[in-house]
Amino acid sequence: MGDTVVLNPGLGVGHLVPMVELAKLFLRRGFAVTVVVNGPPAGKETDTSAAVARAAAANPSVHFHVLPTPPDVDADGTAPDAAEAPNPFVLLRRMNAPFRDYLRSVLPSVRALVLDMFCFCVDAVDVAAELRLPVYVFYTSSASSLAVNLHLPHMQAQIGATSFGEIGDAPLCFPGNRPFKPSELPKLALDRNNEVYRSFLHAFERIPESSRGILVNTFEWLETTALRALRDGACVPGRATPPVYCVGPMVSSGGSSKKKQHECLEWLDAQPESSVVFLCFGSMGTFSKRQLQEIAVGLEKSGQRFLWVVQTPRGDSGGPDMLAGASADPDLAALLPEGFLGRTGGRGLVAKSWAPQGDVLRHRATGAFVTHCGWNSTLEAIVSGLPMVCWPLYAEQRQNKVFVVEEMGAGVEMAGYDGEIVAAAEVEAKVRWVMETEGGRALRERAMAAKEKARQALSDGGASQVAFADFLKDF
């Protein structure tokens, strides 16, 4: 058996970034690491493609292997004869064959596989079983979300042929979580007949029996209740849960030349300490022109300094498209209110498409974070000690919002996020509240306390360092 660990991050930038940070942990322990990434559908450059290029440039010691896309996949990620809307798992399942071929070519050197949860949605674990390779899961979101998802097949069985979207607003009680409304589940979970949801349930049915352990991007202090539920077996009644190792928070440490040259960091250098509100909604978080204009009006009326990352609108699909091609930079003059850039130029900066989020959040001038509550972004806010204004958009982000606001007490909800439009008045009110009031200062104090706990977890002898060492013993 060799000393190479093969990591497969599945789909999406949000899953790639923490997987690269995990690769660095293995490197520091003397392992060789290969991150296997899926090639984009033919003729399409995706956001993930750009993220892979940035990660490879910043981490020359990590080997990145791009799998060839099978010829039976069209540019939208579906089979040529597909009658349904694009399904990211169609592409991912078809990647099992080239994944198997690659593993066979390097088999003698491979110690183990670490698979993203999405890989279980498409039975990539069967490839590992065929090649007699041990498999571990890297769960890139929270332990609270993991507890929900492992329990979801049991809950779905309890309500039978009914969908969660049909049972009203009575709170759901998942082990290790505060009660939350069905509408705060991912949208795909609201329809039991949704093909992607069925794949999702299938994955979390398989994980307990098919993996030797679960690595989670969190730390013990942050999620004690969820971790207790996972380890006590409450999430999978009558079945065994694999060992759970909290090895986070793993957030991007930067290192690319692109981020060093980004104008926003120079702009932040000229701002007073803790004075800037940073607005960024992830690699797939886009808004309509109408919503962008409401945000702009709210920021202008708030009187606060701001740094805002704006992406080109991608339509009204209601959720992220992991197979979407990379967007062109937004036409700010066409999208934002007339004269907005000129009127706010002295105290605000709008960045097109991308900014080095981790570096912005850690900058001394940044005072608050308006976020979609993706788990990577949530952890970056925590390690930076910043209060959050929570505006969840898709996936498990509504659950993360509940955790940040109600469990941590380090965030406040942007009212109306689940409606058609968040009004400018709400944007103005929440930005002013988090920056100017005693309530906002209380959030900041709790966020700073969480930052210190995160630092302790990652320090020598800290809980996350010990957990990773325990995990390696299983090798």
C-alpha cells in the first residue's frame, strides 16, 4: 500500500476549496496528495475550472488530475437524449468510469480515498470497493447539517408518500439541531419526487455503512450538540455511525498572486478600522437586476462604508447551477442605479465578479459581513471574528442561518430573504444596525469569542489537531 491519498471534491467551488485545505493537512503529515477534479462538459469553462487553476497555482505541492469528460455528456451536463432539466449528478455519475480508470493506473501508490458527499450520491464508493480501497467522507458543511442529512431518510420514511413541502410550518425536530420550519430545508428536499433529492437520500443511506470515517469541517466547541447526536447514534436509529472527526475550521489561506493584486485590498488599506461592510454571496450567489438595485439603494442610504462583490445575473432558476459556464464581468452601469457609483465612490467600492474573500474578511478595516451563509463563508467569518447579516440563498444555507443567528448569536437575519425581493429599507436598516447599535456590538463580541475558540482548536495540541491525528491512526 502506497502513501498517496486521493481526494475527490465532487462538484462546485464550495466543495473544492476546503478539500484543498484538507490536502495541505495530509501534505504536512508526509503523504502525497492528488485532488481528482471533473473536467467541465465539452466546450464549457466553468467557475470550478477557474477555481482549480487558482488552487493549482497556489499549491504546487498538491497534484491536480482533471478527469476527461465522457463523450456522452452534452455541454449542459446531461446525456444527449435527456428530456429533463440539467442535473449535476448526471455528469458526476458518468465520471465514475474515468475515475475508475485513473485509480487503476495509480493503484499501487494509493493509501485511501477521501470522497465528498456528492460522490456518494452517484455511488462512486462502488469504484473504491471494486478496487479494495478504504473510503472516508469529507463533509464540507457543518456537523449540524450532517446530523440533519443523516437523519433525513428516517424522517422521510416517517412521513411516507408526503413531501416536506406539504406538511405546513410545524417545526421539524432533527437530532442535534434547534427546531426549524420545513421551508428552511434545502428546496430540493421539499419535493420527495425530485430526482436530485432522491440521489441525496440515497447518499446518506449509504454513508454509514460505506465509509470508515467522516471528516467534518468544523470544530468541537462550535457544535457540541450536533456532534453528541452524531456520536450517540441518534441520527441513524438502529444503525452504527462511523467515527466523526472534527478537523476544522479549514478555510482558504490564500496564496494566489491574483489576490495580492486585487484593488479591493489596497482600497481597504485606506479605510478606518472595522468600518467597512463586506457583501459577498459565494461563487453561485447571484441576484436579479431589480434586487441589485434595491441593495444599492439600501447601501447608499445607510451611509456606511462598503465593499460589495457583484456578479452578472444568471436567470431565475431559484438555485445554483453547478454546471453553469463562467460568467462575464457585470456591466455595473447597466445593473446599478444611475449615478450610484459616483455618489458612493468616496466610501464604497464595487468589485466585479470576485474578490479574495478570506483576505477581505481578515482585513482590519472590515467590520461586518453580509453573507449567503454558505458554510465556507460562515467559517471564514468565524475565524475573522466578524458579525454576520444572514441572507441565505440555496442548499443548506437556511439551516446555517438558524445556527448562526439562534445557536451562536453571532448573526442577524436579513428579513424577507425567502421572498421575491429584499427591500432597500431592510438592507439599510440591517447594515446600520450591525454597524451602529449595541446589538451589533454584542454580535461582534460573540464572534470574537468564537474566533478565539477556533484558534485554539487549530493550535498545537488543539482539538482539531488531535482529531486529525486520531483519524490518521485508522490508516
